[in-house]
Amino acid sequence: MGSSVETDVDVLVVGAGPVGLTLANELARRSGITLRIVDAKDAQSKYSKAMAVQSRSLEIYDDLGIAQEAEEKGFIMDGVILYGGKGRMLPITINSKTNNSTPYPGVLIFPQSDNEELLAKALKCRESGNKGVEYNTKLVSFEKKEGYIEAKLQDTKTMKDSVVRTKYIVGTDGAHSVVRHELKLPFYGKKYEEEFVLVDCEVESDDDPQHPFHKETNAFTYLHDQLFVKFPYGDGTYRIMLTRPKEQEGTDCTLNQVQKIADSVLPVKVTLKNPTWISVFRLHSRAVDKYGDDERVFLAGDAAHIHSPVGGQGMNTGIQDAYNLGWKLAMVIKNQASKKLLKTYNEERHPVGAQLIQTTDRWFTAMASQGWAFDLLKTILFSGFGKAFIAPLLGTEMPKQVSMLKVAYPKSSLCMSVLSPYTLGKPSLSAGQRFPYLKGLKVKGGNSVSTHDILRGTHFSFFFIASKEKDLDQVTDTISVLNPLVEGGPGVAMSLLLLVDKLTPPSFPTEQLKSYEVEDKEAFKRNFGITSGCVLVRPDGYVGYIEASGQKSKLAAYIKLYQ
């Protein structure tokens, strides 16, 4: 078979699921970056392993300009029913509206295939000269050479080979990643003992129509002698996942087998019909010990880590992997940062993936296990105490725990806090944390905006915080320190946040600096911890540098980390 050399590209993305498409969008919205995104499948998948989009991922979608459409096409899950057999039911109302720390509280049910469609459409709309997703295109192998990587691709229809020369390869090609195999990275972990069935089908019932089981926006979990979970798609169809009886393991599954289990465990009689997908599988909990080679080849999403679906964290973690890597790749490609910046991808994201595997493993073990401890837990859950106190607590705390808003990089070399050593307790905000969401930043003579309105885009964001006139003295000098990011980088959106009414900022020698009066000053103090100083926020919305007024500035040293 003959080979032809393709035009060189900056990045070859292998795998066009939500993770690869997020990365492609991150790169494509920055001018001057060329990329190809390939997938061995013949078309976008019709099936969805993942169902939920969490708050942090929706914030990323907001930055990419697609959050509103995702919300319109999906729906917020507003309840979970825990069922432990006859007479033991715990309805939990999800009270996500009490979470004011994000513009996207709650769990959005928006299946993986819909995410792929939305992201692929957004990619096509970006004026970057990219080809969109190239399906029927398989990565066969790659070889790292001086100054580039030579990747061998194959058209899975014609079996014709081609070669592409690329600066970087990112493997977002799932649990059986070709990129990971080519890097010879072991996939450490375990396989769970239980065999599972996943079914997408319609659920019909005339039995007790007012029963909360039937509510279209409720999820249902049976917790007794086996696991049976039902999630709504919102269109009359449902995702069902269950453990298989031991005697059925190793064989194909039929809808009739699932129906018999449903008849034996559900609180109402239902008829399962018109399945679009029946899949038998085993869950794995695995991860690589390094997300690539730290230089030219990287892994993200399921190519780097897989785990149980409890909590709906998998797809979201992959999306956030891509979001972390994208801006760093872009800065290096555009010669706005040194290549050492790429090492911080593994440094920051590997601990997140490792912690996720531990957490989901504990959650899954708690849900699927049997024994006296589990029986005691169920007794408490389904008691009057559980209904009166535990259910409301779970309804408030569950969406916060799965939101992924608390993911942070406190030990990252790309984060620096210069705060008073005399502050009691843990600071409200420190480097490595997600920058807080706060509404009510009022432009003089204009409308109010939120912190996320300022962050939106591919730039860094710098916030001067002033509560007295003296705090304004250092603004002009600080602006000059930011020049490497302003003139030789992706730009900096500069904001002056005024915490005292009628504090009039002087004229500054830049049109980039915008002044805002903070309307809810108490909320600001709770979230930010400092009332004067400055914060530099990275393009991914995480605090890179924070400095309290009165401390010796290390901002110039921090900016040198990128050089």
C-alpha cells in the first residue's frame, strides 16, 4: 500500500468523543493553530456510556459558547429514589438551587452522544481551517523524530495508509487507547467481580401512576440483594443498569431476562420494551502512572483513567483533562510559553484522576456490597430519622459533591500564594483553586456582570482588589509586570474590584483595565478571603497567583514560570 505525506499540523487528536472534541474546540478557537481530529469509528456514536454533565463541565461549556444549548436540550435531574424492598423507600429531592457558587447548579442529564453532537457542531463553526472530525481514520502507529512526530493513519474503508507529521499527539481514544499502547504505558488497576447489563429502552406502566418511580426527572436505585438503577433520558426512554445473577454471567443478555429482574425488585409493575441497546460488561478501575511523555504525546479521559460510573464523574473528568491541556498546548505552540509548561498537565491532572478512582471505588463498593454493615446503613437510611434528616441533607449535598467545583491543584508548580502567615485557619481562596463565581460586579453607569463573564475567553484575567485609596497606588506598576502575558502571551483582561462605595479609581495608562463596584461585599469576603491585593487567573479559570496587600510581591517571579 502506498503512503502519502499530509500537510504538517500542530496537533493530532486521536479520538472524537467528548474529551477529544473539547480539546479540539479549545485549540481551534485560538487563531494560528492547525489540528486534525481522527476517529476509527465510521460515524458519531449513537450510544451513550455517560449520562450526566456536572457543574464544572457546564462552566467549561459556557466558556466554549455551548452551555445554553446543552441546557436547552438536556434537563436537570431533580430527584433520586432509594429503594430497599417493600416498605423501604427514601425519596430524595435534589435541592441544587441553594448552590450559589456556580451559574450551573445541579446535574444536567445530557447523554454522551448529545455532547459529541454539540461539540462537533461547535468545532465546525470555528474559523480555524480545521476539517472537523475525520471518521474512518485509524491511528496505526507513530514514531517520534527530531522536531516532529510521524503518525501512520489508515482509512478503515479503503485500508489505504497515510502519514501525517505533527508536533503533538493527544490520545483521547478511550480505554483501549492505541496512543497509550504505543507509549507502552501500563494500565494499572483491577476488574470488578460483578458482571453488569446496560439497557436503553422504553418503560411503560399503568401501576400506581402517582408513584415517584414514574416521575420523568427522577433517578431510581434499588439497594438490596442486587443493584438496579434507572436513569431518565427525558424523552420517555430510560437507561437501566443492573448486576447480573451469577448463573447468567458469560452469556448474552435478553430484554426478557432484564424484565424478570425488574418484576422482582421494582416497587411498581412495568413493561420494558423497544430496546435500542443491550450491553453486557464488567467495570474496571484503572489508570496510567503518567499522562503521556510530558513533551509531545499526551493522554486524556478514558485513555488515562477508567472507573465505575458512580457519581457521573468519568466523562466530566476527561472534559476537564482536555480543558487543562488545551491552553497549555496553545501557549507553547504559539511560542507564548516554554515547553516546560506542558509538564504541569500530568502534575495537575494525574492526582485528580487518582483521587477520583479512590472515591468512585468507595462509592461503588458501598452501593454494591452486602453484609451486616450495609444492612445497618440501610436500616438507618430508611428509618424515620433517615427520611427526616438524611434525605434533606443528601438532597442539598449530593449535587455539590458531584459538581467537581472543588477540584484544585494546590501542589502545582504553576500556582503561587503570597498571603499573610498570620491568617487564622485555611484561607478562603488560594492558588490552585477554581476562581469563585460571584455576581453583582457593577460597571459604573452600566450593567452588573459576574466574575465568569470576565473570565470567558482564551486570556488570563487579573483582578486588583481595593478597599481603600492606598490600594490603588500599586496598580500602574503592576500593569507593567504583566507585559509578558499582555504583549507576548494570550492577553490579560484586567479588572479593578472596588470594595468601598464611592472609591474613585484614578486614570490608568491602559484601556484594558475596567473598574467594577462589588455589590455583595460580604459574599466577596467569604469567597476571596482578602479585601485588598491581586489575583491572576489562568485561562482555565484556576487561580495561578494570589497576593494579599502588604506582602512582598512575587508576581514577576510567577510570570517567569511561563518563560
